Amino acid sequence: MNRIEKLFKDRVVQRGGINLYSKVDALNFIKECEKDQVYILGVDGFYITEDKTEPSLDNSIDFSLLSVNRDRVFLMLKEFFNNKEESLFFEIIYEEIK
């Protein structure tokens, strides 16, 4: 577990082996990634209930195939989260910190 994961370990919701974060926690997680210069490969949105985890392609973004610099990715992520519902949860796919 890296430094950023440790910061958010008490806020994560685990579903099917996936770490999911509320909108607020996802934004804060991404801010920490920006501080540590960790590259975000993508964010996947999910609607969750007590017994269901439903992915939402409309609330997901993929940077893995783009040739976008790191600073631009963080700007795009801030824009991405602007209009997202508070009820969504997010998986953050990032480059591992070694």
C-alpha cells in the first residue's frame, strides 16, 4: 500500500476487489496524485447500492491511450468531476508508486 492509498484506506468502499471512492474522496485522491506526480490512467464511475455495483461508462474517462501531458490530465480530471453526481463512486486507475 502506497502513501496515497494509506491516506484514504478508511474512506474506500471495496466491491468485487475494486477500491471505490466518493466524489469528494476521489477528487482529494487525485489531488494527492498530482502532488506526488502520479500519472492517472483513467477513472471509472459506478452507481452502488447495498447489493449492486453498476458501472457507468458515461461517468468514466480513459487517458491510457492519449498522448496528453500529466498537467493536462489533471486539468481534464477537474473538468470531468465538475458535473458528476454526488451519488457516484469512482475507481481511480493510476501508475503505481514505487
